[in-house]
Amino acid sequence: MEDWMLVLKLTTMWRFDDLRRTAISTLTQHVQKSDPVTWLCLARQYNVGDWLSPSLLALVKREMPMQMEDVGPLGVETVVKIAELREGAARGRDYNGSYAVHTRPLSVPMEIARLFDEELKQARENY
């Protein structure tokens, strides 16, 4: 995996798009099994748009709550958004805090798309 990470780093830097896609494809199965914080950090570091939404969803779904250690690599804004999504999903609330009694259940993927819209859009445009 380390070799493919180096390939991803260099192909991203040098814009070797075909080889970069191969590296991403090869690494995807490995990063999906890694810690979601690591996965999201790699997605951001190497601008892999295909990893952003799934890694955010994995963070929302992981059993362990958000930790202080997550703030360093992810940033306060991301940790707060993830914590809000986790709490909203657990309590059956909409993101805005209102009870979802007469509305559809919280759709975590849709909320991820809404909350991280700018970052996801930027990732799509950059690669």
C-alpha cells in the first residue's frame, strides 16, 4: 500500500491522470478498511473526490464518538459537522435541530452533500 500511496502522491503532483486513476482504484479497497479519519485526510490531501463522501459517511457511522484527537487532522468545523450529523441521526432529528416527526427520516448522505457541498464541488472541479 505504501508504494501505491507514493504513486498517488507523485501522479497528483505531476498530473499523470491515467496512472493516478489506477492508483486511486488500487488504494480504494485499502483505505475503505482504514480509520475513517485517515481516509478523509487522504481524500483531502490528494484531492480524491470519490473518497470524500464515503469517508464522511464512515465517520458518521463509526461506533466510536468524535474525539479531541480528531480535531487536529480534521479541523474543528468538520468535527462539529460530523458530530451534529451523528447526533441528528441518532435522535431522529433534522440537521436544523427540529424533531423529524412529520418529515422523512434524516438522510445522512443527503446531509453530507449539503453540509460539505463546497468541498465536494471543489473536489469534482479539481479532478
